[in-house]
Amino acid sequence: MKEYLDLVKQVIAGGVRKPSRTGVDTISFFGAFYKVNLAAGFPLLTTKKVNYSAVLRELLWYLSGQEHIRHLRKHTKIWNAWADENGELETAYGRYWRRFPHPIQKSHAPIAQTGEKIAPVEEIDQIAYVIKEIKRNPNSRRLVVSAWDPGNAQRSKLPPCHYSFVLQVLDSKLNCHLSQRSGDVALGIPFNLACYATLTQMIAQECGLELGEFAHSIVDAHIYVADPAGRMAEFDHLAGLQEQLHRMPRPLPRMKIARKPFDQLVFEDFTLEGYDPHPPISFKVAV
């Protein structure tokens, strides 16, 4: 995918080396952006093989609304490093997508003034809302889904990286814009792209729309690298990305989704056709 390779070039050329929370240095670039036409093919990288099975398992876990990985870990190890011994996650995307906690307060004045310390909580299914709203009013500019809970984010081991997305219907096509605070260019971004492309296609099919574009804004787009002394070399992603820059992108695959109601779709209902990538490139995750 040219758009992804252009992102890699941009971060390498314009990024600045800085330390990171993980202890591994990064080449960091501020304010990266790219956009792809989803109608041109399913945007799964072809310059290396991407484990789409793990992408899909993760997305379906989000959509389940679960706050634990006890079932997900049977299929992929993606979230093992951030879950506790019981498989619970402080920040589970699906919990906020499908059950965002909204306090029902008698007053919106500061608690210090009202003394109201406990309020009933209503759980908001944001995914159900945007689907219903697209069907009711496709011209809406309020099709926002957020996974960012400020209180949770201040305590969580890993607050949401891709924290909010907005849908838009234009000319009978469904567009999606994803906002991301932190993006691992080698490992995370290819997964994020494929995940939200799948979700957009699912919602478009449910709402009787064609596929439009996927736009992606990344505040801190970064590439993990060894330090100047060569330490942490096992986490260095630069060589693998440069290898991809020398590979010629191949035709994009196509995604077929069974014609079923949105919430009845399961793993077996998704078929990736014509995926012919270059060989895999191994990148180690910095936790």
C-alpha cells in the first residue's frame, strides 16, 4: 500500500529520536495523516504478511463489549501483556464502545458544592447508536464513538491508543476517520488500518451504503529503534520497515462479509479473498 509506505518514509525522514515509556527509543513524528479509498480494495498490507485472523478476533472482541480477554487469549496473545492474572483489562475498548458509563446527575455543579458523591450510571451503546442514527439521519455530523474515559485513562496501565472514531455518510458512501494518540508504525498501524476498514465495511453493509474512505490521524507516529550504543537491538523496527520500502506492493485483497445482522456476525462470516503478500517480517513488541 503506497499510503502506508509514504507514512513510513515521512516518519523516517521527519521524525526525531526520543525515549519512550517502554525503555526503547523511538523515531517520533508529530501529526501524521493518511487516507485510503476502501472501495479500491481491502487495505491489508502486502509488503509483509499481516495476521488478519488476529485483527478480526480483536475487532470481534471489541464489539462483544467484554472487559476481559479470557476468550480472546485462546486465539491471540495481543493483549496478554496488559491484562491482570484474571485476564481483566482496566481499559477495554469494547467496554467503552458498547457500555460507556454515563453518570445521571441531578446537578452538573461541582460535587464540592452539591455533596452528590454517588450518581446512577447509564451504559451507552455507542455502536448501536451510530448504526441507528445512520439509518435514521445519514446526514448527521454526530456519529462519534469514543473509548477515552479521562478517569480510567489516568489510572490505566495502557489507555486507549486509537481513542475515537467518527463516521460520515457522503454521496451514499460511508467514511471513517480515526484519531490516535500513539501509533506504532511497524506493528500497530497495519492492525489499526485493517481493523477499522473491517468495521467500516460491517457498518456500511448493515446500513445499505457503499464503501467510502478511511482517514487516519496519528498524534505521535513512531518507529522503535535501538539506542545509539546498539542496546535494545531486538526491538529495532527500522530495518524491517526499510525492507518493506524496497518491496513492490501487490494488488489488494477483497473482503466478503456474510449478509447477516451486524450483531450476529461471527468469525466464520468474514472471507479474505486474493491476499498474496510478501513474506512476513518479524517485529518484537515493546511493552
